[in-house]
Amino acid sequence: MSVRRSVVVGCGHYLPPRIVTNADLAEKVDTSDDWIVERTGIRERRIAGPDETTSVLATRAARAAMDDAGLGPDDIDLIVLATATPDYTFPSTATQVQAALGITQGAAFDLQAVCSGFVFALATADNFLKAGSHRRALVIGAETFSRILDWEDRTTCVLFGDGAGALVLEAQEGDGTLADRGVLSSHLRSDGRHFDKLHVDGGPSKTMTTGHLRMEGKEVFRHAVTNLAEIVEEAFRATGLKADDIAWFVPHQANRRIIDATARKLDVDPAKVVVTVDRHGNTSAASIPLAVAEAYGDGRIKKGDLVLLEAMGGGFTWGSALIRW
């Protein structure tokens, strides 16, 4: 039976040129390279310059993905941009990207699920394409988390970085089997009871300020390993696949210890895990597409590979997706 699939036809990313090392941060707050690496695996992160807003990063990543796909502005009719750090309260950052790329048709909107945002955006775009309302979608994760950090809080300012990644999805007909290229499954969850464990303490309605990121690290770690393993196992049950079938496991790049613990719990071969957290830090909604773009760019991810994505973010939100590249 023929089914419509959302097939990845383009991949791109953008990282700000400014690199901030752990040693740089140790000059500003009470921390050290050893302390950060031991607890997080992070050695450096990219920080956006004054003129590098979220829309700028997103546009550069999106343009790279469109170039990779060999597509122009007239070929895209949907943009779903995942971000927790928009340029403005409104209009959406996605519409700014749309204008910058010269796209004048279709729809463009932001989606906010914090670090899970890219998986949520991917699932959203996939459903639009499967429904037949759109042909090709830009799915973007872009963040400038450096703008919402308390640079005097050593427990959070060392964790995050800025960047953007993007995929171009195209609706194509498949045979309806797991051998089809495209998004094979997506599973999304949220639980709003855990607001206090990972949040920003400001907002236009609540405080009329942007606020700063606040986190209870131990609680986030505990929930992350459990929730991420469960959402991936749900994907395996839904498809009949198992860890051995996965070519590449691309987790949200929050913390090396969370990545390793989740991979162990799922029995995923460490050699199949894509890790960029050491060089990017936690770029929230941008972390998965940045990691995917790196593995695709260096030739690890190849056509036909089965790629597993997973992420958890504030809210809590969490999700997984299986893609046949």
C-alpha cells in the first residue's frame, strides 16, 4: 500500500564563529575546566555575536539545507522553526526567516518545546506533509540561549551555547514498509507539573521581562534518563524495531552523562552515538539538527540509514523520532 512519507532531502547548519572555552568561563565565575568536563562533558561552546540573532542563525542554517537539497525559495511552502529564544515576542522568528529567504508562499510559524523543540517541529511538519496540504518543509532548530543566561550562575552558564540546524523534508510516496525513506514514527510527551525544575523566571505576561534560565540539575538528570528511554522504547514497540537496527543514535546534546546513561539503558552501541556536546554545549532546540548535520556532513549518516532522535526539555517535554535517511 502506497503511503506518503516525509523524506529528508537537505541538511544544513550554522554555528557562530566565537568559541568560549571552559577556561574562558573560569575567568568570570567560580568554576574550572575539570569541574565542567567531569559533570557535563562540555569543553567549549559557541556564542552568538551582537548581530547574530536567532533569525540570522536560522536563516543561515536553512539556506545551507536548501542549497544541499538543490532547492530555491519557490520550492518551500512550510517553515516550522523550533526556538525558545525568538527575536521578538511577535512576529514569529519563522516569518523573519521566510522573508530573508525570499519565500512568499505557504506558512511559517514558531514552535516552543524548549530542548525537545526540534523533535516536536519535525513531527508537526511530518503531519502537514503526510496530510497532503504542503509539499516541502523547512524544519529548523535555532537558539541564542546566551541571551537568557545568568552569567553569574556557574551551574547554568557553563552548559549552554548558540547555533542552528535545519532539514528540508519533501513529501514522497513510499511502499508503507519500514524500508521506506522518511520519517517512520514520532512520539511526543509533556508533563507540566515539573515547571520549577527547568524554566526561565521571566516572560511578557508574568514579569514583563525576559528573565534568566533556572534549573535543578539533579532532578532534570533523573527524569531525563527515565523519560528518554521510555519514549524510545515506545518507538521500538510501535515499529517492531530494536536497538540493533539503528545505524545512528542522535540524542539531545545536554550532558554527556545523560547521553551515556540513556544509551546504556537502551542497549545502543556507543559507537553509534553521535556526540557534539563537548564542542557545542547544550544548544536546546538546535542541538539535534546540529548533531545530525555534523554526522551527515562527515559521511557517517548515509542514504538508507535508520536514524533515531530523542530529546527532553523544560516543561517537561520529551519526544523521539525514527527516520530512514
